[in-house]
Amino acid sequence: MRPNLTTSLCTRCGLCCDGSLFADVELVGQEALRLESMGHEVEENETVAGVLSQPCAALRGRKCRIYAHRPKCCRTFECQLLQDVQRGVVTEERASEQVAEALRMIRRVGEALARVGRGDARLPLKERCDEALAADGDASPEARRQRGELEAAMSAVEAMIWKTFLGSGAERRRAE
């Protein structure tokens, strides 16, 4: 990846680390031990060396505090938008606009979660919404409206994430 793309695009985004795109990062080899020695909580997993839950505790703002020591999965991941910029399909300016729009949409989801009165910020965005929507709560028309707004906002975010950052609908169906 070109260093200027990392500076101009990735460090303004951070969606791959903040729980918006992924629920966790799979670790390999000794990564779990290394991250634990750095003070990060690693969850055990039967199929991989461990997982680092998202949002990542190493993320500060939109930048990684452990960038030089990040897991292989993080080092090798390139979102669809970044790939499109690298291929010249999307300009850096347009990509920055798309990142800004995604961040606005995610903020709206956060605001909707706050109105519903739910959402553990330590959970990935989708899980926070799923928990809030599954919870028994106020059945008033206003509460139902707020829950509907949350569901609509999260649905819009998911559609944008799949289209812009994770790839096509065909890839989405395989991942589900």
C-alpha cells in the first residue's frame, strides 16, 4: 500500500478496527501471546490462536497505537474502497467523501442507539444494534418509532459497508 494512502485514507477511516466492519480479528502463531504481553485482552478460540475483539482497544481516534506490531490479519487487510483507489477506479477525494459519509451514517446509528437507551460501546456496531433491537423494552409508539429508526439506520450502514468496504452482494452472501 502506498504510504500516502495510509495517511490520507486509512487513518481517517478506521472502520476495520472500530467494530463497524468486523466483530473480531483472527490471530495466528504467537500473536495472541505478543498482544497479551502488550496488555491487550485476547479471547480464546478453538480454530485459531485467538481473537482480538472489536472495537480494537489499540485504536485511538482513527489510528492504531500498535501499528508496527499489529496482527497479520490487520497488516494484510485492504478494504474494497482502498483497492478501488489503488486501481484508479475511485479517486482519493471520492474515497475520502465515502469514508466521511460512512462515519456520518455510523454516528446516526450511535445517536439512534442512545435514544433507544441501549448499546454497550465495547461491542461491535452490529451486535450493539442487535442487542438493542432484541431487548424487551418500552412498547409505546415513540419507543417503536425509535427502534424503527435504529433498524433503518443500521440497515443503511450495513448496505454501505458491504457495497463500499467489503465488496459485492455475491461476496456478502458467501460471508453470511
